[in-house]
Amino acid sequence: MPLDSLSDKKLRRVLSETWRIQRDIAESLGYYKAAAIHSKFLPPLTGPTGKMSASQPESAIYLHEDEESVRRKIWKAYSGGQPTAELHRKLGGNPEVDVAFQWLYYFFEPDDAKLKKIEEDYRSGALLTGELKLILTEKVLKFLEEHRERREKAKEKLHLYKYDGELAREMWGKIHE
């Protein structure tokens, strides 16, 4: 698929995934890691200020986390909603600071039309903060389950990419020249 046919959001996602893969394997293949010119931090679960950190486990969701932990962390995540459901229905929420919305935007909702609908409903008060967090929770749990399955399958083929495959032999040959 040509890059110019992708929406801005999808293009950012493709470039981000390509970037991450390059950073993960470049040195093991004998290349330098690419350097960033600009990046934007994803907000931690604790709110729009600060950063995700291993020293603050409540600020992020890790790939090894169990379902209960994921649900608890997302439920406690910083919200752009109002203090009460009544006020939220009347005044709506602010997706710019709502962590659940931001995570959906950057990672977990690939459909731009659905994302726009979620944003409109949240701003208008038709979608409550708890409902938004439930949407994110289900998507995160699905992602983690799929990730774990793919990780187990990948273990069977890892040797082909690191040691035994044609590309691996070529790269190891370059390293040891």
C-alpha cells in the first residue's frame, strides 16, 4: 500500500512501527540506531504531566500484566471528564487531557470514523468517562492477548532471524568481516 494513500493517523502508526523495529534490531545487524528529530510523549495513566516510568508502575501498562491489573489501572487513569455523571452529561468531557482517549487515539482505535464518533460523544456528554475507559480496557486486553499469542509463536522462529536464516547469515557475515 503506498504511503500517500494512508490517513495521517495510519501513516504515523506505520512510521512509528517501522521506527521501533529499526531501533530494536539495528545494532544486532551491524547498523547504527536511527535518531529521533521530534517525538511526543504519550501521557502516562496518571495524567497529562509527567512520564511513564518503571519507578511508577501505576503510570503504564506492561506487556506482562494480568487482566485485573489492566482493568484497575485504566479505571484509575486520569480523566478529562466532569466530577459527576450529571455534570458530564451536561458539559461533556475534554479528550485532549483524557488519558483513555489519548491512548485510543495513538494506539488502540485504528478506525478514524469510530475515533471521531467517540470524541464527539465524549465532548457532548453522550459518552461518560467510565464508558470511554471500558472501550480502552477491552482494546488493551485484546491487544495483550494477541501479543502473547504472537510472542509464543515467534519463539519458534527466532533462530531464523538471529542465527540460521539467510538474512541472519548475511548480517553476521558483515559484522565479522
